Amino acid sequence: MPTGWTGRFWPRTECNFALFSSDPGYKDCTSDAQCDASHVCYGGKCMLNCTSTGTRFCQGASGLNNSAAICALAGTVDVCTYPQGTVCKTGDCQGLYQCYGVWGSLSAKQGGGAPVSLVESTSNGTTNVNYDVSLVDGYNVQTAVQPSVSASGANCYAPSCTSDLNASCPANLQVTEAPTSASGPIKCGSGTFCQSGACINGTCVVGCNAPIDQCQSANPPAGLECTALVPGGNGAEYEDMYSSSNLSQQSPTTTVHSMSSGNQGTATCWETADCAPGETCAMGLVSNFPSGVGLCVSGGLPVSAINCQTQSDVGNPCGGYSNPLYPTPPALGYKCVSTGSGTNDVACVPAYNPPVSGLGTLESPSGLTPLFTGEASLMNPAWMTAALQAGGGTTPFYETFTMACPHQYAWSYDDHSGGLDCNSGSGGAQVNFTVTFGP
């Protein structure tokens, strides 16, 4: 991709473009000139223009002759297509054949519909690329990224799945469909098959949703408690528990606020899978720390953070929010604490005794993004409750995601083990990647 490019790749499953076969004008194109007067070129195909005729036309014999068809906006015109998740079971982009591009006067930039595994990259130059495999929109297919041999750096490694998350997905997050008699790649009972995903107890699990996407689905499971509320810091702002853990909040005044990340200091962990390669998860390093929560350590020392290097830093504000423009509380509550008697036995952690629960208070420095102080980190009881609820009550859903796909983003704040970076050095070779979808 070009230098400076940023974007994403994703797999689509069970795509059925034959849903457009009743339209004889549906064919490949690069511009409107290759389509007849009733069609426009969009998504690499000539699609029926329904700007003046609407959905009823699309559903009729002169349209797509399908009761599920809709008339949807395509830039400056409307075209006959299908609702998200109809043409492709997962990763669908409003039925488009090509999700991104420019075709004459029309352009598309459609993302893949959840649940979907995402490969995201940002090129900072030919020799440096930030990248990740993200499961924040859920998971549909095992995905791996292998950097080229010339790439190097502490966070340059190959994230892949060791197992199919569809097979271990918590019940509340499963996206399912019934097996059919049509021959498929996955046997699921006597004479029936799944076309994608995994067969679990006679049902095809075709994807594993993130909690926020599952809550936004048509009929979310009652056990997920999508309407559970957590308090805002000023007593007036309330948010759905899962959408609050999805990076941004919507206040009653419709102003978007951001959550501070739980890994802006020394990375916290449930187990070693939450830490970067070469690091381990150590428990009991900090007095009165939440049970079952540890710190990532390397060479026996906690992973260092900004303004937290030696015992002389204990008590000082620290971490990625050590910004004098966010004065109260300093660093949004991050503080350097002692983890032992050695000079470098120190760690930077958010408020934990007592922990900030819910959204916390709102910091709104002039000219800066408003931030809530309640980190969606492991020591926040409200978010711990949400993660456990989504995971079925005993294991946080995030941990199930991580065990199936180590070092991939498992939820919005898993930035230490999932945020990767390759750098071949000044004058080094171009950093390339091989992306693999599937087992």
C-alpha cells in the first residue's frame, strides 16, 4: 500500500451475489458508461437506480424480485440492494461486490458488518508500520498477520489464532444459524452441514460478537443485560454498560466524550496471554491490588511507563496521561507505586484502592478531548462486571477471546498486547506483511 496509507482488511463469509441474478443489468463495471440508463456503477457492479422509485420497486419483478430487497443511499443516488448481513452472512458491506472504491461519479467506503475480524494498518513510511488484528467488532474467521523477515522491533510479531473462537464463543455472544442439508465444509449432525464457522451442539456458530455489537443486534440475549446502567461522574450522565466500554460516551447534550485506556501505564493482565511476547503476568506485586489481576513484567521488572522508572518516582503521577493540561486528578489517577525493594521495582497503575467505578468524573480541559477518569481497565468494578456478564458469569469474555487469538485486540482497551509495530530501521527494507484468513 502507498506510504502514509491507513485502512483495514477483513474476511466475508457465505456471500451470495446470486441475490442480484434476477436483474439482467447487474454486471461488472468501472463507470456509468458501461451500464444502461436504469443502472449506475457502484461497488464494481451496475446496480438498479431506485432514487425515484423506492424500496417497493426493488422488491418487485422489475427490480430484484425479492421481498428482502431495499432501496439504499449510494452517494448522490439510491440503488437496489439488501440489508446488512443479507448478501454476506458476516463482513457484509451493504451488499456491495466491492466495498471500497470510486466508480465514475460514485464512491464507496463501506466497512464490514459485525461480527468481523479486522486487520488494521497505518503506514508511517516504507520502513515503519503500526498494525493489529482487531476483534473489537467481534470475530468471524481466524486471521493471522506475518511480517516480512526484514522487519524488526520489540512489538513486531505475528498475531494469529491458536484455535477457532467460534468454537469457544460465550453463549451470549454467539451469532448462529441452523445447519442445512446443502453440502458444506462442516458436518453438523446426520446429513446436515454448516457453511462456515463451527458446529456447536447441533447449531452453526458463524461468528462471535463483541458485546456492544451483540447489544445492537435485533434480538440481543436477555442474559447479556444490555440495558444495565453505570453512573456518570457528575450524577447526570448515564450510559449503557457495554457501549461505555466501546471507547466513547454520549452525554445528554450529545457531546462525545472518550474513555481513558486501562493500559496507559504498566500493562495489567489476567494471565500471560495478556502481555507481549517475552513478558509474563505477575500477581501480588502491589499491596491491596484486586484479586486475580496482575502486572506484565519483563526480566522480573514491571514494564516501565512514562515518569515511573525508579523508587524515587513512587507517589508521582505517571503514564500516558501525564499531561499538565489534565490537572485534576493528575494523570487521570495514574500513580507510580512500589512493587518490591529494588531500585526499579516500580509500576504505574490507575486508581485501585478504592478503584474508580463506572465513568468516574469528566475532565474537560479547554481545547482537548473531554476524558472520563473511570478507566475501562481490570480494576474498574463496573467494567469487570460487564466483562464477566458477557463471558457467561465466570470468565471475562475478553479472556476467552485472548486465549483463542493471543495478541489480537480483544476489547477496546487491550492495547498493550494487541498494538503492534514493525520498523526495519533507517534505510532498511520495506516492511511487508502476509495476511491469512482461515485455519
